[in-house]
Amino acid sequence: MSDFKAEYLPELLRGNTEALLLYLVDELEFTYGYQLIKEIKTRSQGYFLFKEGTIYPALRKLENDGMIAGEWQQVPSGMQRRYYRITDKGRDVLRDKIVMWKDFTAAMNLIIEPDIS
């Protein structure tokens, strides 16, 4: 799946950005915005190219909604960086979103990839 163009409807990703971020914050346990941008690009083999103007507002919304908790920490350079952890509420929402995604893709696959027996 390498070296392909990022061609998709932005609406498809927009509805799933929250789930992607919750999943990665949960998996990485203690992470920050730029690390999430790099992780998404790496894991999608360059298919998803998030910008800071997308990630940081989404992280603020997740934090305001109580799904992640952030804290400022000083890094060796002396600068401050905001690190995030998932909350119990965030894990519950993530679990629901994963179930919905799996059900949705299964139903789509029944239509576009019917089992020809």
C-alpha cells in the first residue's frame, strides 16, 4: 500500500478523525499533537496527511468533551509541550466508535464485495 495518492473525500475522514485520535492516544498512552501527526502519516503509509490546523483543534475538542486529559510538560529544550492521555469516558467512546466502524464496513462490504458462492 505504499506510494499511493491520498485521494479520498474529506468527509470520510472528518467523521473518523475523533476515533483515530482516541485510538492512538490510548495506544501511545502519553503523546502530543505532532507525534500523532507523524504516527498517522507513518501508519497510513502517507495516505492520511494531517496538518496542525486539523489535529490541535480536534485534540482541544476531545479534551473539552472529557475524552482525553492534557498536561503541559517542559521538554529538554526548555519549551512546553502538551501531552495527552485517554480518559475512561474516552475509552468508552472509542469502544463504541470501533464497533460502529466495524459494523459499517461490514455492511459496506456486503454490498460492494458480495460473497459469490
